[in-house]
Amino acid sequence: MFNYGDVGAEMKEYFARGEKRAKHLNNRGPVVFDKDGKLDNKIVRDYEKNGFYIFKNIYKKQELKEIEKGFFSIMDRLPQDRNSKLDKNGRVALGSDCESNTLYWSKPLADPFGGTKLAGGRHPVKMIEPKTEGIKKDIVYLISGSLQFSDSHLRAYAHPDLLAIAEQINGEDFVPYSDALFIKEPGKGASVAWHQDGITHWDNKIWDPFCHGFNFMAQLYGSTAANGVWIVPGTHKLGKLNIKKLVTENGSERLEEAVPLICGPGDVAITNRQVLHGSFANTSNDWRVTLNFGFHKKSSVLNVKGGGALLSGNSEIYDENRIEIRSQVIPYAINIRKKRFPDEKPFLYKPFIQGKNKEIKVLNLKDYNLLDLSI
């Protein structure tokens, strides 16, 4: 059993029940490809059934140290407060010169989106907000477009196993969505109310359980029932849910069918963006630092009007040129990773090994998330 921190007995019992449910799913293990390079059938079946799967030990110890160093650098460069343009050392703070809305702030242990009309109102019910004792300073809990702030995180994005999985799930012409860094500080980390990602295709004739793409959630320190994302398995197949009704019928926001993502350092969860998910305020003594990378099927994005969601705010129609420009981050990250790991076989991103675009050696990532393919 994990350390849950200062929560009530009912919450501790709920966490413990969730751990047991998660264990019984048995949808975790190392990434496995068959002799033809295809993702193992059991992994595919488990992902399609539950809407998520946990890949064990994707990142090894040395790379985790480098990712951690990148994280420390990011934290050291944050603004002194939400109104400041300078960090604690008087330097220009991270994100302060970005046009995009990069840093998301919250009161400690709060739920900034739950029960509000923010993010299109997709968080209709507020999570419980534990009391804080003497903690008044606002915290950064989410950093959008995080690849522009750390080369180690950019290299992590281009891990060949992850990109191969993306190709298997979304096809050879898969495209990126958005990238973010979620930070759950011990005793401070904000909650994220129950929601389903995706805006555009719920009533579209092309709708299927996978048309809004997926996220990779790469864990620096691991995740627990107390600080991790919770998922209601199988809900990606049910269409748009009435979340408020579900919570009301359940009697609280502690949904009894939900399971937590129990991960170790270096594990990566793949989560369907349509699955019902959320997280509770982090009352535990454990950090959760999650590198979040989103990917789409190209067919879900091409000639589609953008959803103008939380991270991008855009709503233009995504044509071939727009998709190609945003997709440049993939071959660029592959090239950056190749320099650090020259003995590793790099992933071959098919759209950029044909025709004129064979390799991206130079790319300005500043504000690249303004081009996120939000659906």
C-alpha cells in the first residue's frame, strides 16, 4: 500500500480499492513487438478493451537522470508568481516571452477547472479540495508546449518504442497533437476533474472509439493512487458521457469503477483521449512528474476545423501544410535523440522519409504549441 498522505479514512479506503481493481486488470508489461515489428496482440487487445495500457521501464536509469535534470532546470526558471516576468534569480522567467498560454497556475490542492465553464465546460464536477495549512503561494501544475524548454524531454519524445507504438495505433501517417508537463507537488498538487478529451468528433459520422487520438503519459518518478491519473476502463467506447449524472448517481466524485495508473519510474501509460479520467489533489509525500505527448490519426485531423481546446485555443481548418508544419517536431526530435544515443536504432517517421522532407536538423520550437492540432 502506498503512502496517501493526510486524507480521511474514506479516501484511503477508496485508494486501496482502486489499487486492487487496477491490479486485477493485468494490462501492464514491457513493450513487445513480434518478428514483423507489429505490437503484441495482447497489448493491442488490452488497450482496445480498457482504453489504456502501461508499458514498463521504457526509460532507463541514465535517461531518467537526464529527464530529471531537465525538470529541475524548468522548475528553477519558473516565475516567482503568476504575475512575475522574472524567476527567483532575477532572470527572464520560463514562458514569459511566449505568445502562447504556457503556464497554468492553481491554488495548492485546488481544482481550478472543475465545476467551471473553462476548457469548454468539459469538467462539470469539482473534485474535493483538501484544506491547506499555511500554504498560500500559487503553484504551476501544467506547462504547455514543454518540449521547447528541455532537450532531454525532446529526446524522450522521440523514444523509438513510443513512436513505433504511435504508428501501430494511429497508422504510418500519425500526427502530433500537443505536449505538456504535469506537475503534482507533494502536499500541493492540484486535481484535474473528471473529463473526456476531444471536442470535434462526438457527433461526427466518422466517430469511433479511437478518433480523438491518445496520450502517452511518461512518468519520471512513477504514479500512485494518491497522485496519479484515474481512469474508468472502457468508457472510450461509450461516446460522450453525462459526467455530472454519473457522479450524482455514484454519490460522490470517488467513482467506484475507476482505477489509478500505478506506475514506476520510467513507465509510460498510453491512454485513449475519450476515456473518462481525472486525478485527485496530491496530499501524499510523493512527486508525480508526467511528460504528456499526444498523437492523432491523420484522418481525424485533415480538413477538420480545430476544436479550440485548452492547450491551443485555435479553431482553423487543418490542411496538409498546417499538419506538415506541426509534424516537423517528430523528425526534429528524432534527430536530437540520435545525437545523444548514436547506437540506438532511430524510429523512421514515414511522412518525412519520402519526398523532400528527409530530415529536420534545425527547428525553432518557440511557441510551437500555437500550432497544436486540437480536436
